[in-house]
Amino acid sequence: MKDSHGRTIDYLRISLTDRCNLRCVYCMPADGILQVPHDTILRYDEIVRFVQVAAQRGVQRVRLTGGEPLVRKGVAGLIERLSAIEGIDDISLTTNGVLLKKMAPELHRAGLRRVNISLDTLDPAQFTQITRLGHIESVLEGIDAALEVGFDPVKINAVAVRSLHQDYLAFAKLSLDRPLHIRFIEYMPVGNSSGTCGAGWGPEDVVSCDDIRRQIDEGAQAAGIGTLVAAEGNNRPVGGGPARYYHFPQALGTVGFISPLSRHFCGDCNRLRLTSTGGLRPCLFSDKEYDVRTPLRAGNDAALNAVIDAACGMKPSEHHEGDHARATQTNMNAIGG
Ligand SMILES: Nc1nc2c(ncn2[C@@H]2O[C@H](COP(=O)(O)OP(=O)(O)OP(=O)(O)O)[C@@H](O)[C@H]2O)c(=O)[nH]1
Ligand SMILES: C[S@@+](CC[C@H](N)C(=O)[O-])C[C@H]1O[C@@H](n2cnc3c(N)ncnc32)[C@H](O)[C@@H]1O
Ligand code: SF4
Ligand code: SF4
């Protein structure tokens, strides 16, 4: 499936729920999330049908996200059904890791082979401050469980926010002794999150990936670890996303950079996003969405295909964000990142 700019669209990100067991400052407001009526949430049968149709159109990769996908009951069953769809050859999950210790074995049994786990700090007190609700031990145990059960690759997502003063080198060093792929993500102006100071996203809080990499290289050289070199071929973890990967000499894992603002990757954009209420979004940085719930519930595949065409056709060639306060009204937890 091609969009109107000639890009191949083969990756679908599905938000299973807006709900979350954490409330990260850069993703959700402190309180006051709109309660979504239960019957507007796509049922698993409907998600499976949508993926079947999307697979016929060329979608090969599916990512489950949220909100927190693991708080929705029956995720393992959904993964099993999605794995059986002809044409889908990569299913992945983005999670905060809190429930992973408990759920990793059943997810693996269901056919999931890789996970991305979000963690922004190694400091327990700061973790609770960022997530408003969480305890870091649960995520660290989730990462251990992911490696133990055999997920490969296991990627760690850390959003870099200047006012959090994160220790980038400490994070990057996690890639040395275990096969972990640490990815730094530039802080994006999506939704109405309160940000670290309660005032929402601001350009002054964005740290560019080049800056992070320079800080890591300086610290690593001083510590005698060496500098990051571009990861090529088999050194790069499997994936369909926008990260650029590097590694330290002899490291078991890699260090990746996702730079939507300083060096956007829209030219290679390969994805559509399905919200939990059945909205198909052409771009993360826009509130434009197309209703797939109605044709799904009507069993109207022709209309469903027309909606997919329309969403594909409306994908922008690139985004123009980064200098103003908000790209969308919708919060990141509702879009799925
Ligand atoms: N601007 C922008 N950001 C994206 C896009 N896709 C993913 N991201 C961001 O990249 C970060 C990591 O995304 P993940 O859910 O871990 O998935 P991924 O890196 O695309 O997936 P793989 O490479 O397949 O593992 C999240 O913060 C996303 O919001 C995109 O199309 N545009
Ligand atoms: C919205 S979360 C959903 C999945 C799951 N709850 C998690 O946290 O991994 C998906 C990804 O988006 C990232 N994210 C959320 N808000 C962001 C923002 N404003 N800028 C950049 N990344 C953001 C999160 O850190 C996470 O890696
Ligand atoms: S980033 Fe993930 S864990 Fe944090 S509030 Fe958003 S959806 Fe929840
Ligand atoms: S910002 Fe929009 S066009 Fe650019 S990569 Fe992300 S989803 Fe694609």
C-alpha cells in the first residue's frame, strides 16, 4: 500500500486502551481524563477484522500500545489471533513494563517475540515523580522477566526532557552487559500533558538526540568505554520504527536515537495508527482521524477499504511541529505514541 507521497505503508500501531496504570507527566495531564463510553471501544473481534483487511492491503507489522496495553484484559488472546493472520509477520508491544513480570510468559506463549519497555530514569524517587503513581522496581523486574522469557529484542524507551536532568550515560551503559537496546526519544508536543513543571510541553525542554549522543560520547570516553559507532547489519535490533542505532565496542546491546523534532524521519514514514475507539490516524502530529468503527460494525469491507485509502491519502509529507506548544488536542496515551 502506497501513500500519496510514494511511501510504502506496512506498519499499523494499535492503541488498545486510553487507560493506564501510570500517569507520566509528559504524556497525560495530572487528572481529568475524559471517560470513554465502553461501547465505543473496539472489541477484539473488530480489531482482528481490521488487521485482516489491513494485511490484505499490505500491512505486515502490528504494534500494540495504549495507554497501557497490558491493563486491557485478554491481550494474550488477541496476540494469538493476530499472529495467525496471513501476511502479519511482526507483532510487537510497547508497555510501561509494570505488569510484565506477571504477564511475560503468557505473552510469549501467545506468540509475542519482542517488546519495547518505557523507562525514563534509573532513580527511584524521580521515577515516582515522573509517573506520578509508579515504583521503579516493578519496571526493572519487568525488564528482567522480558529477557528471561526470551523476548528479542528488548528495547527501552526513554523520553529525554531537559528539566529532568537524566543521566544519559548511565542509561546507555545498560546496553553493555545485557542485550538491551536503549533508545532516547525527543520530547514531543503532543496533547495536554502537564510537563515537568505543570505548564506543558515547551521547546526549551527538548534535548536533541545529537546533544544526547555527544554527552554520552564525552562521558564514555572519560570512563574508558569508547565512543558510540553506528550499528550495521546484524548489530541492529529488528524493528520497523524510526530509531538510528549505535553501539559501544563489545556491548551486547545498542543505543538508539529517535529524533522526531531535530531530524525528523517523515520521509520514511511507513505507518497508520488505530485508536482504541476506532479512529484511523494518518499522522501522530495531527488530530485528523477517520472512523473505521462504523464500517467495521456494519461489516462493510468496501467502506473499510475506502477509509484506509482516505487515511493513507491524507498522510502529510512531513510534520511542521517543534516550535509551538501542541501538535494535537488528543493526549499521547489516546494515540499510542
Ligand atoms: N513523530 C513520530 N514519532 C514516532 C513515530 N513512530 C514512533 N514514534 C515515537 O517513537 C517512540 C518509540 O516508539 P515505539 O512504540 O517503541 O515503537 P517503534 O520504535 O516505532 O518500533 P520498532 O522500531 O518496530 O521497535 C515513541 O515515543 C513514539 O511516539 C512516528 O511515526 N512519528
Ligand atoms: C504513549 S506510550 C503507550 C505505551 C505504554 N504505556 C508505554 O509507556 O510504553 C508509548 C510511548 O510514547 C512515549 N511518549 C509519551 N509521551 C511522549 C511525548 N510527549 N514525547 C515523546 N514520547 C512520548 C512513551 O514514553 C512511550 O515510550
Ligand atoms: S507514557 Fe505510557 S505509561 Fe506513561 S502515562 Fe503514557 S501511556 Fe501511561
Ligand atoms: S510525524 Fe507524522 S508523517 Fe512524520 S513520521 Fe510521524 S506519523 Fe509519519
